[in-house]
Amino acid sequence: MADETLAVRYRALRKQYSDFGGDLALPSDEACVAAGLIWGEVDGNETPRILLIALEPGHWDTSEPARLDDLAIGLLAALPGDTWPVFCHLKDDSHERCYELFGASGTQSVDAIPGIGLIREHERLRKDQTFTWSMKIYTRLMHRLDAFHEQVYQNVKDRVSDKNDIIEEVAKLLFLESFRCHHGEGLSFECQGQRLNFREVFSYAYVKAHGALAVEQIQTAFDALKSHPDYVITADDGTQSPIFDPKTHLRLTQPRNYETLLEAIQDLGPVTDNQGRPIAGKDQGTLADVSGDVLGRVFDVFLRANFESKGGLGVYLTPNPVKQAMLDIAFHDIALDTKSIEELTAGNFRFCDPTCGSFGFGSVALSRLRQLIWVQLAAIPDAEKEPLYRDIIEHGFVGADSAPRMVMLARVNMALQGAPKAKIFYTDNSLTSRALKPNSFSLICTNPPFGTPKFGSDAKGQGSKAQYESNMEQILGGFRPAQQVVQSYNAWYNWAVKAWVDTGDLYKEHGEPIWPGYRTDLRKVSSGKKPRYELHPSTGGLALGSKPDRKDNWQQVKGGSIDPAVLFIDRCLQLLKPGGRLLIVLPDGVLCNSGDRYVREYIMGRKDEQTGEFVGGKAIVKAVISLPSDTFKLSGTGAKTSILYLQKRHASAEDDNRFLPEPQTDVFMAVADTLGYVVKNNIEDYSAGVSNDLDKIVGAYKRGE
């Protein structure tokens, strides 16, 4: 009876695609699954294939992308890779969802599968002749890495204190594996007076044979290679940064743990093409043979599945549906913008996340960039696409974070995807870092820290409060003309005399200001005991360390009272090139509270009641998408947030420091109630059957609804 019900459900699903005449039943080892491939024909050419899957009730956990990949790869294993599907439609008795399969950004849900007249236009990145092999390795790596994490955490105890420490050790060994993959066989290192061959030592077979001695030698190899010049980046201010601090060492000591992990990442078997035929000279594949975007997905999924959220890495991880939606919208608009395409084609596209965490936004942006170059830039010869892509990812991807562990993970993440020179660096504060230059970036996607901390009333709490306010005062010096003098305070730019004015002891040994703030957009228009300041927006200025009073006189705010998110809006707009795009996650208060109205007017200008136009703002508001209150529950906050999408106004041809008076167009507004998961036991559970509303919202945005 159950089989009949499943067959009926599959036939009902098949009827939804009556225009697709071709089909092929797919046998499954799972009794709860009925599946098949369908395709159509347009102008004599077959369309890409669609995978249809009907499920018995109680198995909706298959809808989680990683599990769906497992199921799909099992169903398709016997088929040639060039007949694998592009889309999937999954259905049980009460749920259904559509997916784009095995894309450059991984399997992800979509609001609908294109009809027969459009599906051929949805080109795939299938020029990779080993794509099918890469996807099979993805599944194998995920299972093996999860098993290793559990082994160290539960069984073979080692010199790590928590789950996040294990993730860090995995990253270190993946870093070493990149040397085995990308450096010659002659690579060697010094150990106890001997010169050892790196490839010989760094293998699971060697560890199995030599035990503790091999561990000691691998630890020495890490110390010798961790500052290798191939992995040292140069930031825009000229400072150089390796991935690892000189004091960082491998902490794992148990040979069994080394053997298990090295076997997981090295024993990949022979490389095969999409038809399952062995590739000559590839009898034993390495991570270098796996598609870069697939390796990035391995890292991201492993990180999200195993981090500890409370006080751990969860603070830094933006949910995947949010990242995907933000980058989908951004690259959709970039692809339709002639000036943006010209900039990209010239190799001048630059991406930044100034609060990057593990660089999840950058990882998604990397895959979107690859897709844009290979699929949509038809005017560029194929031979020129790879050099263009390589040049952009080396010089055009920038990230910064104040957590050293996250910077390390971000650097390893990008190295796995073939971008070891991505300019990701540690900074005390991205609001003040000189390594981030004004008017430098084409696209910024970020989820900055927000909210002002609460402090206890006891002496310790008040001491922490005083320290926080002092630090904020130091930062705010670059965002405003300062009157108040505090210890270690900043200079401010006096527009009356066009010079930096020293208002405190703030200079380093060689007379250089700690944080000049570049320039302020506030001009002194009258002097005296109560000088008056007015706002004059510029392409490279800052101002939101102050706010206007009722008489429109801009007065500085106290450091302990301003939400850092407000400062990040200002800073990100400063960092963008004129015409650049910003997608930022913000607390709803900034967008709604009456007390933050000045922030909204600073962004888009004030509305002229006669013309209806907004005058004086720095940006055009493109979209506001409200997110569910549990979006960042793993981070320990239930704060209501939204995605704000801004485009910095273009600069005047006569004065590139001034903005063109571009009109504010209609703002796309949407509300997402669910993101395709619920938070249970400190994990994002995608098997609960809830919809990802961002799928439909992104689809509506692209259609101009």
C-alpha cells in the first residue's frame, strides 16, 4: 500500500511537467524514495534534465542540501556526468521544494524551476570535465571530516579543549595539504639536523609506519612552512600578513588522529571524467583536482556543522540562505549594469567584507564571480577568462576581522578555493583600519556587530563601561570634528583652516596621527563658544559620529550611546567606489526608530516636499528585506534584523568628491518569515519542512515585482 501511495505521489509530481516529454526512472535503494529524470526538447535540442523525487512521509530531512546531494549522487551514480540534472523537485505528502543542483555555490533552493522555454538559457558550469568526480569526493570528504571531528572530540582525546579547537587543527593540516598539492616534489624542511622531504613525511602511510616520530616531524614542517611567501598577503596599506602567527603551532599529538585526517583528505582514489573514464596520469587524485568551489563548500558545511555557538564561532557565522540571497541580488544587478561589467572586464572589480568572520560572504561572491565570468561574459574569449578571474581574486577580494582565529579560518578557506592571496587580514577595528581605503570597492556584503553593550552597576561593570566608552571615543574621532579633549584622543579636520587640528595626545613616535579619519563631511560655518557645523556629503567623508539637533546643527554623540552598526553604514559607504553596492545586515531599529531618522536622511537625503525628490543623500536605497527574529539565534540574539541594499551615488564629472543628484527610485520591500530551517539544539535544522522565503523574495526582485 505504501508503494502504491509513493507511486501515486510521483505520478502527480510528473504531471506538473507535461511539457517535458523525456523521462527515465531511477532505481533507489531507499524504500521511501521514488525518483526519475525528465527532459524536453526545444528547437531540436534537449533541455537540461530535472530530477523528480517523491518521498514517503517522515523523511523530509532529505530536503537539507547536503543530504539531498547524498541522495542525488546515489541515484545518479550509474549515469554519465553530462546527463546529470540541473534542477530537482522534491515532494512528500505535505511539503515540496525546488532546487538548483550542484551549482557553483552548491545545491540551493529556488522559488521555481524554469519552464521548458527558459530552462536551456540556464547554462551550467559544466566545462569542468571532472565535475561528477568532484561531487562524489565532496560527499566522501564531508562524511570523513565529520567522523574525524567526532573521533577527536569523543574517542581519541588530544591537546584540544573544545570543538572549535578541533576545527582550527583541521585548518592547519588543510594548509599543509595545500603544499603537497601545489608545490613540487622537492619541497623539504629542516628537522633535528636532517633535511626531510615534505611529501614523504606528510602522508597517512608515513604516519602509520612511524607514529610519534612522524607527528613530531609534521609539527616541525608546519613551523617551517607557516610563513611561506605564497601565503603572505599585502594589504592596501602595504602591511604584510601570513596566515598564522609565529606563536601558532600544531597542537594535535596523537598519531591516530593524524593518520585518520590525512587519509581522509589524501586517499581520494583515481580521478575520472564526467563519463566515468579514468583521467590519464591521475591514478591518485588530490584536493588540487577537486573543483575549487566544491572545496569551499566542504569547508563551509564542515564549519557550520561542527562549531560551538555559545561563546564560539557561531557569533561569526551568517546563515547560508542569507548569504546566498544577498549575493544573488548583488550579482543580478551587476550583470545588468554596463558600467559594472566594463569595470569587471577590465579587472577592476573589488569585493570587501570589513567584518568578515570566516569570509562566508566572500566565498559565495567568489562562486558568483566565476559564474558571471564564464557564463555571462560571452564577449570575452575563453582563453582570457581564467587569467581575468585569477587577477581579480588575488587583488580584488578583501576581508578584515578582529578575531584572529576567524581570520585564519577565512584565509585557509580561500586558499582551498585557489585564492591564497586574498587580502584577508586581522585588524583591531575595521572602522579605523588604514588598510581599508575610501572609494576602493565595487561591492561590500557584511554583517557587522550591532547593539551597545550593557554593563553591571558594580565597580567591575563600571570599569568595563568606562573602557568601552574610551575606545569608542578614540574611534569616533575620525567620524566627527571634535571639541571635547579626552585622553589619547584624535585630531579632527577643521574645514575653516583646511588642516588637521591636534586636540589631545594622540601622535605616535614619528608624528603620525593614530587614526586621522581621512576627512569629515561636517563643515564649521560659524565659530565662537558654540560653533555650528553643517553636513556637506562627499564621496570619501564620514560624519555619523555626530547627529543634528533640532536646529540642524550637528553635535557629536557620546561613544557609549551610538550603535556600531550606524558607524559601519558610514564607513562602508566611504569605502565604496561611487556607484558601488552595499548589502548589509542591520538591526531594525536603525531603519525604523524615530531617533535614527537622521541616519536614514544621511543615507538617502531629505525629501523635498515640492518635488518629491530626496536631496543631499549619499546613496540610493534599492531594497529592504526583513529577516525572521530567529535568524541569529545561534549567536545568542533574537534581535530583529533586515538586509539593507544601497547603491552609492555616482560622482560628478566636474568634482569627483561630490555626488550627482541622482533620483531615488522605488524601493523593493519584502518580509521573510522563515529561512528554510529552525534552530534546534544549537544547530540549524533544515529538515523541519519550513519554507525558505528568501527564495521567492529573490525571484520577485529579479523579475522586478
